[in-house]
Amino acid sequence: MTPHDPRASDAPRPRARTEQLVVTRAGDDTLVYDLRSHQAHSLDRDAATLWRHCDGTRDLPALARLLGDESGEHDDDAARALREAVVRYTLGRLTRLGLVTDVPPASSEGRRLSRRELVKALVAAGVTVAVPAVLSVSAPNTLYAMSSCKNSPCVTDVDCANVCPGSKCVRGINQGHPVGVCQ
């Protein structure tokens, strides 16, 4: 059997979600827009590499080896354990965002490490594997975006048109002050 053979063990093998996603590369980063949640995610090179290789054929150690291969890191027990912790952290983040499924549960040895704890452990061990970054932002739906511009302060109708197309500046609401609100 090859290292990527799904029959090699019964360990869960992470699988990246591919449906209802718009994926674009932007330099070293990968931008993923989720059409279901209306969230945009930016995956750095390492996070994108892990996400792309979550095809249901690799278990956690295989993904950690991939990260080690990418970084050129030596392969001793401490480095392997830390790379697995980095992969587990990244997969946890991608799972919470709905981008990965079938992630193995946390080990019985304890809780998952935070990003800060991982960085400290990596530095202390002298391991040069970076913790992958996944940044997210939610895109408001059209109705919310349009409703949030109402009642914005204004002086002229042009102020409102810039914020909320089709609205007018209404004065007098603020008790004689020269500033009005968009309506």
C-alpha cells in the first residue's frame, strides 16, 4: 500500500468541501468565497496546501509529513509531533469554517493548543514550521447592506447618495442642527 492508500488504517481522513465555493489564487494565498455562509476566507500558502490535500486519502500524519516536506524541516519525533499539532490546529480552523469534514477528534491527551501556544512550542523546540493563517470576513446580504445606510448622518443629498443610493438627506430630525440623516 502507498502512504496515501485509504485502506492503510481506519483513522479519519479529512476531506475538503468543494461544492458552493468560489476559489481563486492570489499570489501565494488562496481566496475562498463560501456561497452558503457568504463568508470570504484567505488561506496562506501552508493552509491552502493542507486544504487542497484534504482529499480523503491522507490521515493526520500524512498531512503533517506534507507540511514537513514543504518546509524542508528535519523529521525527528519532536518535529513530527509539533507538525501534527500545527495540522490539527489548521484543520480545526478549517472545520469550524465548514471547509473541511472528517477531521479526527482531538486526542485523549488533552485540549488543542491555541495559535499562540503552538508558536511558543515551535520556537522553544527550534522547529521552523509556520502556523498556517486563515483569515475570514462575512459579507452582508443585500438587504442588510442597504438597511445599514439608513439614518447615517448627512448634510446634503450627495452625502446620502454616496452611502445609500436613492436616499435623501432629511433635516430637522436633530432639533435644528445643520446635520440630518439619510432616509
